[in-house]
Amino acid sequence: DVDPKALARFEEERSVIALEGDATQDDVLLKAGLVRAKGVFAVLHDDKNNLFVALTARQANPSARIVARATHQTTMDKLRAAGADAVVAPNMIGGLRMASEMVRPNVVSFLDTMLRATDESLRFSEVVLREGDDAVDQEIGALHTPDALGINIVAILRKGRKNIVYNPGASERVGVGDAIIAICSAEQHDELTDYVRSGKGRYRAS
């Protein structure tokens, strides 16, 4: 941020490292650690500035995941073209949220509680399959996650986010790039990750 008072307040309240500077300047982004960052949030107030940050971040760090904020829906495609992996439009999401609060208030409350939990309570988690993982090309039924880990797989997000398989049947196969979506605790997420990577403790179909 360019406002030192805002930075001081933010650093005090949030306990994070703050950097004074203009985020549209390359040297400031590099000083912030852009090249080694695993993820970048482009959340400036102006869509044009977020477009610049996304483009600069993608060129400087091709492997980073970039999430950008868009005020106008017309900018969303441009931000993706500039290198953003995901674009969030708060105004649009706010409208959808208000509609959901009207017609599905209990579902909204359930999801809020799960997504905001900071303890060991259940939450939605994902594991993306990589080349060489033991679970690659396996059927969901052969993984036996309910028996081995006490975890039910609620969906499979296919590679490239092309489609979602909800409540996948036992014969549904998973491949490289697919994301296994489950409801589990943080500890169970680690167990699930190790399970699909190594197959340790795997129940095999007879």
C-alpha cells in the first residue's frame, strides 16, 4: 500500500508483513517476493491495475497461482488472458449470496461454518492427482476411502475444470489432473493426500 498509516494499522491488526509501495511498479512487486511466490492476489481497487499485476506476475513467475479481483464483469476475460488463474467479482458474488440467503439460509449457514472453521472441524478439501500417484486410473470403489480413512469422496472435478462428477459411483475412475473433493478434517486431508499418492494402507478389491 502507498499509505503508511494504513500499513501500520493493517500490520498491527493482522500480524502480517507489510510493504510500502505502489503495486503497479515492477520493483515493488519484486521486492515483495514475486519471483518466489507460490500465489499472488491482485486485489487493487482499479481493474486496470489488477490487469497489470496479473500480467507482470505471470511473466515473472509462470508457476504461481494468480487470483485477481474484478469490479466489472467485462474485465474478467481480460484478466484471465493476462494470466490470472481465477477471477473473483465481489459484486456478482455478493448478489448471489443475498439470493441464497433468501431461499437457502440453512445451506448458507452450513457452508459458512465449514469454510470459516479454524479448528479441526470438517471442511471441503481437495487433492489433485499427479503423474505417478497410486490412485491414478483407479476406480473410486477400489480406493475404499470410507473403510481406510473414514472419508467419503463427494465429487470429482475433472482436469481443466471441464466438468464435475457429483457423488461419484464406485466405477468412476480418476486420472492425472483430476481433483478429488471430500469433506474431512485438516488431519484427514493430509491422510487422504498420502493415501492417493502412495497407496499406503490401501484396501484392494478381491
